[in-house]
Amino acid sequence: MEALAPEPATEQRAIARGHLSVDQKLAVGRWLLRVKAQLPHGHFGPWIEKQKGLSRSMASQCMRLATGSRQDARQELASCL
């Protein structure tokens, strides 16, 4: 019988409501990417839904910014502030 892998360390953080600075969004994005890497496939979405103050769209935006997948992400975010 195969032993189940332990649940990954996915600490919760309180995400402040309201506007986040670009630096705060980068930090959140990096944290989310670390958590996502620890979770099995298909578990990240449900995990995001349990996080207070964090929507899927905000999580996606923060992760895009952290990965640099959009070169103009900083400018886009700065114009929204």
C-alpha cells in the first residue's frame, strides 16, 4: 500500500482589501506561484476560493506580474492606481 503524500505547506495570508501597490502585487504573485507549485494539479483554483480578500482575477493578475508574462503589466497597473 502506497503512503499518501503529506499536505503541502500552504500557509494562509490575509490580503488587504482595497488597492495594492505594484510591489505588493509582485509579492502576492510570488507567494501564489510558490503555493501553486506545491499543490497537486486541480487544487489551486479551489484553494484560491478559500482565501479571504483574493479573487481569481486578482490572483491571476498578481501571478502574471510576478512571472513577467506581460511586459506592460507594471504600466497597466500603474495607470489603474
